[in-house]
Amino acid sequence: MTRINFPAGSDEPLLGTSPGPGDAGELQAADREDSHTLWKILQRMLSPREQRLAYLFFNCGLKPEEIVHFCPQEFSDVQEVYRLRRTILVQLLRHADQISLLLD
């Protein structure tokens, strides 16, 4: 399962896969390195507003309605949140091969 988390004291998200039994330590180190690399890629690809939305979706796990509710100063319309989410996902899919190469 893919997740993005922000380690304590860090402003960079941790993206990775959930560890299986017995390999948590090894995956955590790899996850942190991949997470750092992926966040740097996303920062180049996404506008600050899109980065904020990606954080709210992937790290916080908020739904569009919740984002509008909890962040009305930043996002006042659910349709805008859906549109921006689609824009983020299209960009990620468009660059999936490049991202995959950089994470290998």
C-alpha cells in the first residue's frame, strides 16, 4: 500500500510501501531515501498550491469535502479541489516512467 507520511521534524513527506513481516527496518531506510527523491521530483513538477493539495490528499488522507471544510482560506470549492487533484494525477501519470527510473 502506498502512503506519504511526514517524519517528525521534517517538512518532506515519506512515501513508500508498507513493510511486510520481518523487513520493516530495511524498508524504512529505503522508503526515506525514495520519499526524499520523490518529494524533490514533485516539488519541480507541481506548483506550491498543488504541492499543498498533494500533502492534504496523500499525507493527511483528506477527501475533497474535508479539504474545503478544514482549509476554506486555501480551497473554497469542492470542484476546484477535484480539478486540482486530477491535474496532479495527470502530471504524475505523464511522468511515471521518469519517476520510476529516478527511484530505481
